[in-house]
Amino acid sequence: MKLSRITTLVIFLTTLALLLAACPAPAAVPAADTDAGAADSGAAGEFKVGLVTDVGRVNDRSFNQSAWEGVTASAEGLGLAEDDIKYIETQDAKDYADNIQQFVDAGYNVIVTVGFALGDATNVAAKENPDVFFIGVDQFQGETLPNVAGLIFNEDHSGYLAGVLAGSLSKTGTIAAVLGTDLVPPVVAFNEGYVAGAKSVNADINVISTYHPGEISQAFVDPEWGAATAKQALDQGADVIFGAGGITGNGALQEIATADGAGETVFCIGVDTDQWNTVPAAHPCLVSSAMKLITPGVVELVNMANDGAFPGGNYFGKADLAPFHDFDDMIPQELKDLLEETKAGLIDGSIDTGYGN
Amino acid sequence: MKNSPPVAVLQRIRSRYGTALLVALALVVMSIIVNMTPLKEQTWLRVLFGVSALNFTLRATVPLVLGALSGILCERSGIINIGIEGMMLAGAFGGFVAKTSTNHWPLVASLVFSVVVAMAIGGLMGAIHALFSIRFRMDQIISGTVIIILALGATSYLYNRDAIAEGKFSSIPIPGLAQIPVVGPVLFDNPPITYLALILVVVVHVGLFYTRWGLRTRAVGEHPRAADTVGINVNLYRYVNTTLGGMLAGLAGAFLVLEAVGQFQEGMTAGRGFISLAAMIFGNWTPFGALGAATLFGYTQALQNELLLAGVTQVPRQFISMLPYVVTIVAVSGLVGRVRPPAAEGKVYETEGSE
Amino acid sequence: MATAFPIASLQRVLRALFIPALALLAALLAGAIVMILSGDDPLAAYSGLFQGAFGDGKGWARTIRKTVPFILTGLSVALAFKVSLFNIGASGQFVIGSVFAVAVGVNFEGLPAFIHLPLALIAGIVGGMLWGAIPGFLKVYTGAHEVIVTIMLNYVASLFAGWTVYAGGTQGQTPGPLWDRTAGAISETQDVLASAQIPWLFGPPYRVHYGIFIALAAAILIWWLIFKTPLGFEMRTVGHNMRAASYAGIRVNFTIILTMALAGGLAGLAGGIETLGLNHKFAPEFGGAVGFDGITVALLGQTHPFGVLLAAFMFGALDGGAATMQFESGVPADIIQIIQALVLAFVAAPLIIRMIFRLRQQTQEEAASAVSTSWGGS
């Protein structure tokens, strides 16, 4: 009894001291509701770019981060002040419209909204505010509005290239994909392309792929599921594994990087950006990444908005395979040539991935 | 350890868990047969008994069983713990911070240190839970809820996304045993926390049922007034057990960060703490029962993956994913043998001197 | 209600508000300390928060819009507390309510609004009631504790809802029954027909709909039910002492099932209102996190329907101002979550508040815990 009393007393005194130490702070809180901060940022510049993330964080090592890097890069290029670019991290899917409105009210000229789920809210805001430019990442535009550019990608193309690469590298005849949820269309497109690409070099190849089973809020942030599932695929004889699904996919890449034979008999392929740069732990197995280059796409569109040459409607960003980095010597020249041919074929339309038909 | 020769222990285990052991044995035999013979070409048999499914099961089981053991320690002493999820997450975060700040140490030293930190942070959360529940007489379910929300908010707020942990625990095959076909690679070729979790099941079982500490803990959870009368310090036992429980949940977090993934991610426990809770209840507040339940839940997760990997999609995947939760509801509803919680759970115990 | 407050009851109200107000203050202080320790500016953050919640018409609109679901999920949890039941399942009931409401909302083209909208709202209530009745039923007939059952049902609800709008993926799975066939690969329902949408009280850009009045009415109705009806008396008696209630001839089992069903209905109504008033469709990302917050709101409101109104308003303001806070000060909104957890801790343990603010005396009402629970249940 004595011991527990003394312990609680000590803990309590510490807390109390901390709280009392901060006592002066609250008196100032109610008084501080002037909008000095808003006035400052409002007067700073003439061209301002805001970004609304999908539910999640701006530095998520995934698509929110890529888009934000696009904004910061374009701000550098255009010589914007630090105060002229800002982001709001969405907490709840219901808040998309509010968060966009926040930037509209603050007089932002360009608003980047990240993720297909923001599509509706973006188009509604665009109709209400025809003099503000909107860049909707992953948002397919069914109707063309002059002030909305949907930055979209042929994920199936880069997935197809990854499939060609995986199918050619595989010795066991089994390859795998560990994916975020199929509730999100781009993930499905990557996988469809991957399967088609692999079958194009080896018609008998066994492609095993699985989507995260949980709800949408967990599907991209469950690295342990990604890792365990990658292990499961390895156990089933897969020797090239495509990890496509944010942090979940990164978990898969890291698992394969520590597997027996990583980089010699077992390989992994990343997604979205060149993951050689974003997931160093995956270096032992990472032959390439199926990229959709959000960052340069955002930069191009912001610049066009600044130049007054904003393209409304769908704007296709680059979807490509990342460099092989350390594996460059391992990839035979024929395979490199095949990939180049395939890329050309995908662009001119002579190769069809079968996605969306 | 009083009057409990190993044989008696075995007998008791066998009588109580006879059916479960039989099922487990059947599974092992089936999986050996399936994996060693051409039968593995059969899709359905491979889905059910393939090595990949068994490996996934064990891996999914580890955090669940550690979480369940955490719950057992708390609840056997009379403190309800629905905050396992929060303790796990806090432990994972603590382990991650420790690992990133000791990246320059030798790998093993850094990892072991991080595990210790993870357990300490988990233990701290456990101690806070005990403090809330005992000293401040907060409703224990609410206190657990506070632990969860606090851990989620604080770890997200404090998480430095640029920090990278370098290295994680790798497998240590046990010489000899690891060479056994099928069973070897699944059970005896694992990283250390996995072994530790399995050992802890036995340790907690023996501790709870065959030591003076265990007897007293159970007395405190079942009948605190009587325990007090014979001179047991009820609240001290509750503080200690809840803190120990928090440490086990922290170890589960360490498993996720330092052994399974190698990185931290906000909310990476992804509901595993809640499923542990279910495993604890399904296992009737016993360590081996919890292990059985956790294995079952791990197995259902493995199956839903196996089915997708095998291209079986006749049943919508959402319904397969529901299995662990539905099984739990069925279990707590007493449709599969009634479970009984410790009698004095959730009630504040007040001695004359506690005010 | 309509009659003037006697002094005594005014005092009682003030006393009831005392601890929650101090709890909020202490939580804001603690939040400030956390911010200082991690190098953020608490003054800028709180001023941004205040501005975002009340700074202008849009701020008020955000706050009100956020308040509506908090009122209903808070009432859901509070009503169950009155019967000593812990409803952690409000988020599952919310999701099922959303799905039921949207199922009616996208169908029945041609129905006039005065039939279609109430029908859709009732569907939401019914969905929530069914989902809430399950744990009540299991508790009564099998002894299964409602906490564990509701936690599990939350997962089941979310998976079920995901299936109903599932686009089918690529592996040949059949799409869900509510999936919008024109949405391509996107898993979501069609937009709710105009005749089932809750009309705007203030249209865009304010987007405040009439749902706030439904929520207020629900609070008054629940207050009346608990304190002014024989059924409410039975509920409170069961909550106080189940055995005594049973001896007194109260139908304990019936009361438990009914209470859980009503609690579920309230959360389901919240889902229905959010879907028909604001989102106008259902998609997996519209989850039921707001149901989990209902616990905190109910406790902060001292489980009294009017206390829940105040608490919901406060939470609405915290959430409504969060984005502006980040916009103005760069402080991430996770700090709001920390503050909410601390508010819950301080409210649930008035002893802590009394220690921090060095208060002595303790009223009897506070000494009695809001809930007393164990897995054992009855």
C-alpha cells in the first residue's frame, strides 16, 4: 500500500508541476483570436498554391508526398515565397470540400487535390470558382471543365512493363503481386497491367496476387500484412514480387529484401515513385519500380497555370519503369531492348494491356 | 511450484485442451502429408495446409498471443484491459524511436535495447492504466479507451517520418529441429521474438497456475476481499500485473517494428489489439486457450490470403475477412463452450486505508 | 423546460458543468505543453482552432455540421450508459445506418420528397436498431458482454458495408448490390436521389442542412424518454440495480434489448443524416470513426442528453477548427486527438481534476461512477 501511494504521489506531483508551470498560457488563448496570421499570409504574394491531401499525411512516402514535392518544386522554380504554398492534411473523407474551400477563401490561385476520392468535391468547387485552377491527381474527368486538370496516369502501362520485367526474370514460373485495396482503381490498373505484361513474355506464367483484406483506411498503412503476405508468396515459389500499395507495399519490399537469395534469385519491384530513393531498405532486391510520376506532372500543371495556358480536362502524366540502379548489369541487353520496344508499343497503341476494356 | 510434477502439468493440460491438441496434431499430420506428397498439387489442400499458410499463421499469431497474454495478466488480477491496442502501438513506437536513435550501435545490441524500450513504454502505459483504474477509480473500460486514443494521437503527433530504422531481427534456425520436414521450417526457423512469445505462453501458464504469485493474482481477481483478509496487498498485485501486461503488449509492438516489418507506421497495429482481446476471451482467460484462439484467428487470416492467391473468388473476400470477428461473437455467446471471466473484474477494490 | 429555472436547479446545472469545463481547460493546457515540448506554437494553434471554428460564417457552418453526428452518436452511447450498458458499437451502427439509408435513397425514383426522405431516414434508424439489438439480444440470452460483441460488430459492419458498394475488383468477383454501375472501377453508390436528400438550411458554400434540427429534436426526445416516461424510469432502475429492478417486476431483458436497439437507432440515424444530408452517397471511406467519438461526447456530457448537446458542440468546434489550425499554424491535427483523449480521461476521473485544481469537496453524484462494468454482465 505504501509503495503504491508514494508512486502515485510522485507521478502526480510531476504532472501537477507541469500543469502549473504552463498556467500563464491559457489566459492568453481567448485573447489571441485576432486574424493577424491570416492577414499576413494573405498579403504575401500574388500567386499561391495550396494542396489538400487525401486522408493521411503529407509526408506519407507515397502519393500525398509526391504531389506535395511537386508543389514545392514548382514554387522553387517560380520563385514563390514559403508562405505562398500550404497544405491541409484531410482527417476525414467528409472534409474534402471544407478543406478545398479553406484555400479558395484564402485567395489561392491553384489548388491541388490528391486522390480519386476528392474528384467530386474538386469539380463542385471548380464550378463555383471558375477563376481558380484545380489540379486533381488521379481524378479522371468525365466532362471537361476549363479550370480543372485531372492528372491521370496509365498505371496499366507501367504495370505492364513491370510484368514484362518480372516474367522475364522469373525462373520458377511463379510471380506475385502484393497490393493495396482493390477499392482504389489505380491499384487495380497496376495489377491488370502487371498480369498482362507477364503473360506476354510467358503465356504459362503463374501470377498470384492478393489485395489487402481490410477497410480502405487500413489497406495502405499495414506494412506487417504486406510483409507477411510477401513471405507467403515466397513460400509458394514466387521469385519476383510486385509490391504496390503505399506503406503496405513497402512492407512487402522490405520483407523480400531480407529473404534468402534476395537480389540473386529473388527480386522485388516497387511502385509509384522510384522506390530506390524512398525505401533504402529494399535495395537488396529492388530491380525497378512501376512509376507514375506525380511530382513532375504537378510541376508542369502548376507552371501552365502560372503561364495562363492551363489545360482543362484529362492530363496524362508519365507512367514508366524506373532505372535498374545496382541491377543494371544483371539485366541482359535483350530484355532492355524488349522493354524499350514494349514501351514504344504501349505509347503508339500497338500493344493493349486489356485494362478497362 | 508446489506439488506439480511435470507429469501432473501435462495431464492437466491434456485433459483441458485434449480436443484442441488433437485438432492441432491432425493439422500437423495433414500438412506433412500434403506438403511431402503430390497431393500439394490439389488447390484446396494446398490452400488449407500449405507451408505458406502455416508460416503466415504463426507470424500473424505472435502479436495476437502476446496481446492476449497481456490481457490475461491484467484481467486475472481484476483489471479489465481493452487498451491492449494502445499499449501495443505505444510499444511499437517506443521500439522504433529507440532503434532509430541507436542505428550506429551493433545491430543485435541496438535491437535488444529497442525491445527493452518497447517493453518499458508498454509497461508505462500499463502502469498509467492501473493508476487510472485503481487510484483514480476511473471506469476501466473508459481508461482503456483513453489509452487507445492517447496512443494513436501521441504516436502520430510525435512520429518523425524521416527517421529510418536500419535492420531487424532475422531467423535463427534451431539446429536439428529445423531440419524436420514441414514442421522444422515452420516452427523452428524463426526470429527470436516468435520463440519468446511461444515460451511466454508456457511461462505465464506455469506462473499463473503453479506459483504462489499466480495463486495470489487469481485470488485478487476472483475474490479480493478474501485475499485481503489473508494479507495479500490487492492493489499492489493489480499494479504489478497490469504493468507486466503492458510490457507484454509492448513486446507485441516490438515484434511488429523490430522483427516483422523493420519500420514504424501510424496505426500499424491495425486492430490486432482488439483481436487479441477476442483471443483472450475465446481462450477463456488461459494462456494455452489464448494461443489456440490466436492461432485460429491467424489461420483465418492466412486462409483469406491463400484463397485470393489461389484465385478462388466465389465467396466475396469481405465475407472471408469477417470470419475472425464472427467466430469471436459466436465464442463469447457461449455457443462453443461457455467462457467465464474473473469474478471481481472491473470493480475498484477499496480497503479502509485507501482514501 | 419551459418554466423558469429555480435557483436550486440552476445551481445543479452549474455544478454539473463544473468538472467538464475544468477538464477541457486542463486538457487544453496539457495539449499546449505537448506542443511546446515538440517545438510547436500553442498560441498560434489555438487561435487558428478558434478562428476555424467560430471565426466567420463558414467556421460556424463547419462546427454545426460536425456537431450533428456527434449529438446523435453521443446520445446513443449516453442512452446505453443510463442502463449500465457500454455501447462501443456506435461506429458499426452508424455505418449500417448509412448503408440502409442510401439503399432507400438511391431507389424508388418518383416518390415525392415528403415520403422518400422520411422513408430513407427511417431505414437508417432501422438498420442501426437491428445492428444495436444484436449485442442486446446476445447479452440477455447468452451473457455475452456487449463491449466485446459491439467491437466485433464494428469490423463486421465495415466489411459488410464495403461489400455492398464493392466494384468487384479484377478477379472475377461479383460487384456489391449497391455499387454504382457507372462509376467504373470506383467502389461507391450512386448519388442519393434529390427527393431523399435533406434540404439545405444554408446552401453552399455553407452547406448546413436541416439535420441539426433532427438531432436537437432527438436530444429532447431522449431526455423526455429517460426522465419523463415510465419506460425511462424502468431503464434507469435497471441501470441502477438490475437485481432490484427484476424484483420490482421490471422486464429487465426487454429493457436491455430495447435500449441497445434504440442506441443503435440513434447511431444509425446519425449515419442516415450524414449520408442523405452531406455526402449524398456511400463509399468505403465514409467510415464510422464518429461513432467512437460518441463515447467521449457521452461521458463529457455526463450522460445527460443536454450535456451531450454541449459536449457535441465542443467536439464539433474542435474538429471544425482543426483544418484551419493546420492552415494557420502548421500544427498537425493529431494534437486534437490527444486533447480529446485527455478530456475523456479527466472527465472520467474527476479525482484527477480535483487534484490538479486543488478542489476538496466531492458531491455524491460524482462519487458514483457513470458506468460500472465487467465482462460478466448480469
